[in-house]
Amino acid sequence: MKVSSKLLVQLERYLRMETVDKLSVVTTCLIVAGVVFALGTSAIFFLSTALVEAISLMIGNSALAYLIVGLVLVLAICVFWANRKTWVENKVVRSLSESILNEPMIAGDDIEIALDDEEEGGATV
């Protein structure tokens, strides 16, 4: 038995559309992540500078204020690094696996597949 060429063309087109859909979701996530990273970095820079100025006014020493803010940022990085699996990796893996694995590639069990049967002249299952 041979699967009809029309069905194969439709299946190939469907798989290409699914692939484009999945790639567009991943690309969108990467672009959004890049923009959030750039804006977040700028925000942290300006907020850190403002915090340094505020601490500097309170303690009267700008070098010590920069040191305090720098240590707080390094501590925040260490806390984030220690919790990266639970905060980021597990959520990314779960989200991608739900998006890719849980959606059925072919919707429904009642899809008719046309098969060329040489003896019966073609049958649909």
C-alpha cells in the first residue's frame, strides 16, 4: 500500500507550518529577552548610581557608597546564580516542553488517511 501523494503534500505542509509556528514563538521569546535584558541593565545602572548618591549623602564618603552598592549587586548575582535552576532553567524547560510536546501534531484521531490499495482500488481508513 502506498500513501497518496496528496496526503503526503498536505502532511508536509502541515509540518512546515507547525515548525514555523514553533520557531516564531522561540524567536519572539529571544527578542523579548534581549530587549528586557538591555532595558534592565540600563535601569540597574541608573538605579545603582542613584543609590550610590543617596548612600554617599548619608555617610559622606562616595567611595564607600560605591563599595556598598557593588557588594549588594555581587550578593544579588550570587543568590541568583545559586537559584538559577529553580528560577529559570526549570521554568524554561517546562514552558518549552509544554509548547512543543503537549500540543498534538495531528489534531484528532478521526483523520481519514487515503491509502492506495491495488486490490480494492483505494480505501479510506
